[in-house]
Amino acid sequence: MSIVALSTPAGRSAVAVVRMSGENSIEIAKKVFSPFPKSPNLLKVGNLDTGDFVERAMCVYFEAPKSFTGENMVEFHCHGGMAIVTSVIQVLLDNGARMAQNGEFSKRAFINGKMNLSETEGVIEMIDAETTAAVKAGENLLANNLGKKSVALQDKLLDLIAKTEVALDYPEEDLEEQTLLETQKETQEILDEIEKLLSTVKAGKIAKYGIDVAIAGETNVGKSSLLNALLGYDRAIVSSTAGTTRDTLDAHLTYKDTKFNFVDTAGIRQTDNEIERLGIDRAKKTMKEADLVLFVVNGKPLAQQEKTLYVLNKCDEIDYSNVNREDCVVTSAKDNKGIEELKEKIYKMFCADEIYSSGQMLTNARHVDCLNRAKEKLQIVVDNLFCTTVDCSALNIRDAWSALGEITGTTATEEIIDRIYSKFCLGK
Ligand SMILES: Nc1nc2c(ncn2[C@@H]2O[C@H](COP(=O)(O)OP(=O)(O)OP(=O)(O)O)[C@@H](O)[C@H]2O)c(=O)[nH]1
Ligand SMILES: [Mg+2]
């Protein structure tokens, strides 16, 4: 049955696109739109008779299998606005289409073999992307780079399964130690490749959500001033009274292709004031959870610490010429000195490597889960190969193969497929 949905956001807009997919979608469209385009893939202006009014719109159709879903498809580009869109959709429903469910266009593309599961997820990642780094990661999924890798790993596992099955078919011939060693080595190699993929999770998280940066330090060192300087506008209250900032304060900045999520925090000091103490607790929690702590000081940096950059602030008043440490940046929040250098340093810490710039990293929790499950099963094989039965190992290898297949969807059950697509938005 043909499905129909609004593919652009609901509300007022210059143009709204209503999409229809299914075998009889061209027939339905011909009943309401004239003159109907003479050939596919051409956008034509015409009249769309909704019954309520005649909408001057544009129409394009695509013939199966050369369409997004692989089915016949029609798109109407009408004037934006909910009354228009509602009538357009209604007349299509009256002529035999039904409302699409969430993700149903993508699901049909998957079922018709136009895209595999991770490719369709790539489309969603691109739509949801807030930074160009996240767009690139989505494009990589859509280009099937992860799909190809997981299929290649599956192929290797199939070879392993074949080998172990020989042993199952001829149980009287004990699997030689040599063969077992080989199996162990090959399994370990596949494990290493999975590990390599999983090692990109952090970069993927940063591409998708940004770098969480806590701005911390003692009171009055210029944390809030630094936040304002980084953002380029006055976000936080600044004053010469120690203990100005109490609550945590979030602000975002897009630098190059990546989002920086700054959190300004209360200055850390001994205090009897309950509110301030609560603020300091929050500051400590923020530091703990952050990807990076900018620890602001007016004077000597402390000892080197994990995920910490020391910001030696107030350089307009303090001489830092004797400090020469990799984990220090000299700034004056007041005079806007060292601020660009600081941004660049943060960027380089997280985004400088090739994996990040190529966008080939894991950004989707489902893919991470599939890889982790495959990893677990293969680890069991490697750890127990010499003290377990061959069929037990074969079973674990099969499970790993199946977990990897869920990435592209070949081994995913209908239930899983339905669940994934139902999370997509309407019209997608
Ligand atoms: N000379 C100079 N003064 C600065 C600089 N940065 C901040 N200040 C001043 O230092 C004082 C404290 O600045 P804030 O930004 O409020 O410091 P804070 O660390 O957020 O302070 P709390 O919120 O109280 O912990 C203010 O008077 C600022 O104007 C700087 O680079 N140079
Ligand atoms: Mg402050």
C-alpha cells in the first residue's frame, strides 16, 4: 500500500514537501495533479486539486527501483503551512494512500535492498548532526564504510566457522594443536580489528555531542571572564568579589567542525556558606565528568594532571615568562590574549587525528553494542579454546558473526528492525 507523509518540518514555511511511496503512488498522483510530469525525475509545475482548493505546486515522480525506497515515489512541493499540507495529504489518503509510520520510508528502502540498516542510520545521523564533524560521521555510515568493515569481519568469521566445522564433522580426528593455535591467532586478529573500531567511540561522541570542558579553579582567578572571552559575549557575571559564581553555567561554542560545551563553575575554597558549598560540590562533579578541565590559576600551575589544562590567567598583571609546560596556556581574559590559542589547543587535543577528520568513527550506540557483543563472544573463544569443546567455540563464533550482522541488518530480527525504524521521525 502506498504511504504518505510530510517530509519537511510541520509549521509555516516557504515550501513543504509531501512524499508518497508505493506501487500505485503514481496512479494516485495522476488523479490529483495535472498536468502530470511526462517523465520521471523532472520537477513540473501544475495544479494539485485538493477538493478544498487548487494548490499551485510542483510534482516529481521516481520510478521503481530508481528511488529512495526502491518503489514508485511521488513528491509534491507545495506552499508551506499546515492547512495546505493537511488538505494535500487528505486528498492522497482519500485516493488510496495511508499515513506512513515513523521511519517507514527508510524501512522500505532497507527491505527493498536500497540501503542496509547502518546506511539508513547514517541518513538520520546526518539529519541530526549539529556540527560538520557529525555530518561527516553520518556520511561515512551512509557510504557504508562501517557496513563494509563489519561484512569483511563476518567473512573472516565464516572461514573460522568452516574450519571448526571440519573438526565437528570428523570428531575422531582430534583437532591438532596446530589448528587450535591457528584458530586462536585468527580469532585474536579479528578481535583486534573490533577493538580498533571500538577505540573510535570517544572521537565519535565528541563529533556528535562535542567536548565537555569544565572551567574550574579557585575563586576570583577569572573563570567566568575566561568563559566570556571564549564565547565572545558576556554570558556569565564577572565581579571582583570572590565567590561570584555559585551554580554551574553551560554555554556552547562551535569551533571549526566541533562543539565545545563549556561549564563555568563556582570557585573552589573553604567556606561556611551552604549555598556556596553546594556550588563547589557541583563544580567538583562537573570536573569529574568533563572530557577536559581548564584549571584557571593566577600564578603557579599545579602538578600535571590527567585531562587538565592549566590556564595561567591575568598575564596582563602576572609574569609567566618562566613557565614552559605543554599543559599550560597563558591568557588574559580581560585583554582577550591567548584565547584563540587556547581554543586551538583544546581542538588539537581531541580532534587532530586522522580518524576524526575522516569521520570514520562510531557514533551510534547500537553499532557499539553489536561490536561489544561480538567482542565478548570472541574473547571467550580466545580464552577457552584449549579447554572447551570445539562445538562450544563454533557456537560462540557464530554468535559473534550474528552480532556483527546486526550492524547492516542481515541478521537482525524483524522485531529489531521495527524497533529501530520506529525511532526514526515521521516522513523519513
Ligand atoms: N587584570 C585582569 N583581571 C582579570 C582577568 N580576568 C578576570 N579578571 C578580573 O578578576 C576578577 C574576577 O573575575 P571572575 O571572572 O569573576 O573570576 P571567577 O574565577 O569567575 O570568580 P568566582 O566566580 O568568584 O570564583 C574580576 O574583577 C575580573 O575583572 C585578567 O585576565 N586580567
Ligand atoms: Mg565566576
